[in-house]
Amino acid sequence: MYVLANRAPRLRFRRVEAKLMTHDNPVPYEIPGTVIFDGVEAQKGYALNKMCYSFNSAGNRLAFKRNEDAYCRAYGLTAEQRDAVRRRDVLALVHSGGNVYYLAKLTGIFGLGVQDIGAQQTGVTVEEFRARLAAAGG
Amino acid sequence: MAKLLGAICTSHIPAIGNAIARGTEHEPYWKPFFESYPPVREWLAKVDPDVVVMIYNDHGLNFFLDKMPTFAVGAAPEYLNDDEGWGLPTLPPFRGDPKFSWHVIEQLVHDEFDVTTCQEMLVDHAFTVPISLLWPDRSARRFGTVPVAINTVQHPLPTPARCYALGVAIGRAIESYPEDIGVVVVATGGMSHQLDGERAGFINKAFDLHCLEKIVDDPRGLTTMSIHDLVREAGTQGVELIMWLAARGALDGKVTKVHSHYHIPVSNTAAGLLLIERAA
């Protein structure tokens, strides 16, 4: 029998003031290592995610590769987001409003799959990351 | 009247599509996963549905953040797959059934689910990979599809309880269709996984096994969870369990488990498979 963790201790959410709270939608608690992609994140990351969405087109992927920073500027990314793109820093992109479904289209251009970005975000090698996934089945 | 023949819940991991495209299903990494599907394919060959309702989540192929419907229903004669940006081969179009779609839309809105209707709709890997898995020879099949997309991209997401209720309404809509056809509901996604953040790689086997059991015998017991509970227990992308709850809702009441399977890992994900029928 799986027992859900106690829901009572609602930790103070870091953006509590920014959230609309209703009777049915109580303040969410912090989930370690996890960004809830909500309205606050969706506003922060709109330009970044819009750029990533454009990468559904092969022509746009090519245009990005020809001049990455010009492409980022054309979509209005912040200096922080452009820097994170330049450094291929997925965690920084997530924390600057990137949604992983859209970011995957960007990291795909860099030749990074979900296990590469998993390893990068958790600071381990890809082999270690894969071993950890396999171990979850034990 | 139409008959709801059963429901299938399956993972939709893109890597599965790549394994099929490359023909690597028999390699040691993939074998235990693909070996779990033949019993479901045999069941499908036997019941031979006329319509398949596909409950899935779009990952940024058809919908962007400019307009993000919570529930969207396709009403097109065919649905195109397209480039998702990271290399999965594009598949040929999928047949629709607009007449059936509009019936479902009418019934859902009547039941106060104010869905977005889509006369054009690109379907992504969450729709295509399960169809490839369940019908490897799709060209020989005559069924039409009805895509039902549930938002899992941008919070607030619909609650587990709401998704279960949507499923109940879908089940009612199916069984009120006046023609003598057979319908199968397929829900795609899950099980536990998280692609983003410092917790990337999170898999929760104990929770998944709990869900596999509860969804058969006591699905409403799972609907008391909030979306944040689900993110915490199943990971940011593991919330896709809401699709499974919708499919289970369609068969509301007692069901029989025909087949199930659980395998870790496929890519970054715990893969789950479940086939249920209404209890005799």
C-alpha cells in the first residue's frame, strides 16, 4: 500500500504573493528541484519558449545555427537567457522561464537528448545518469 | 448504439518511436518493453474498433503558449503529424471521423465541459507513438481517430478529479452515439518521470505500482490528489497520469484488467501499459 506523504506542512512558496489563491487552489508547496511552469514562469519565458517553438521548422533551425545570438535577439530574449543559450545551460534556461517541452527543440539542435540534459542538470555524467535511471527499477 | 469496448493506457516516450523507426525493438534494451505489447495487439485485432479516441497531451507541436486550451477535441477528416524539432521521423496522416467527433463535442459541452474544437490539428508523438505501438500495420486498419488533448504544459492543469469526470463524459458520449460501432479509448503518457530541474531523472516505482493497482480497483481514490501532489509523486511530466484517469473515467464502474506491464527505464521514464474492459 502506497502512502502519500503528509500534505499538511505547506511550505511557504517562493512566489506566494504573485499567485492567485482561491479556496480550491491553495498555495502550492515547494517541491525540491522542481519548477512548476505556471503563469509566472509562462510570462517570464514567453519569448524564449516562442523562439524554441519556432524550431519545429527545419529552416528556422538552420537560421539559428547560422547566427545564434542574432536569432535570440530577434525573439527578444533577455541577456540572461541569451547567455544561458550560449553556455547550453539547461538549468539556467529552466530557471529563466523555459519549459522543457520547448527547450527540447533547442537542445536537439545542440545534439543533446533528454539523458544528456538530465545529466547536465543534475551534475553527473550521462553514464551515471543512465545508471541512476536503471537503478530506479530495482 | 456504439459500444465502448475497452481502454488502453500506455506510455508515449519519443525514444520508442525512434526504436520502431530504426528497427531496434529486439535489442536487449528494448526487448522487455516491446514484448509486453502483443497481448494488447491481439485484443485489438479481436475487437477491431471503428473509432479510437486518443487522450493525450501536446508537447508544443499544435499548441503554443499564445493559446493553450485545457481540453481540446479534434474534428478533422485527417490529422497530420509534423516535425517536432528533435528528429523523430514524421508519419503519414491519421484518419479522423468528423461525424463522431462532433457528436462527442456536442455531448461534452452539454455535460458542461467547454472544450476547444479543432478542425485542423497536428498530432505529436504522444498520439503517433502509441498508435505505432498498438497497430504496427496501421495501413491495414480502417478505424477513425478522435484526438482529445489535455494541457500538461502550462499550470494550472486540470485536476485529476476533473480529468476523471471528463472521461466519464467521454464514455457517456461514446455510448450515446446512435450507430452500431465499436470504440476503444487510448490514454497516453506516464508513468513517473521528470525531464527538467535539479530533480531530473526522478522515477517513483512504488507510486507507479500503486497507481497501476488503484486505477483498476479504486480510481476515485486517486482523484483526491491535487496536481501538485501528482507532480511531487510522479514528477513534472509524470502528471500525464491525468490522461490515464480520463480513460478510466470513460469506463466508470467495475472493470477487469486484461493486461498490464511496467518497465524501468525507457529513456528517462517508467513505462506503463494497461488494458481494461468493463467487468462482465
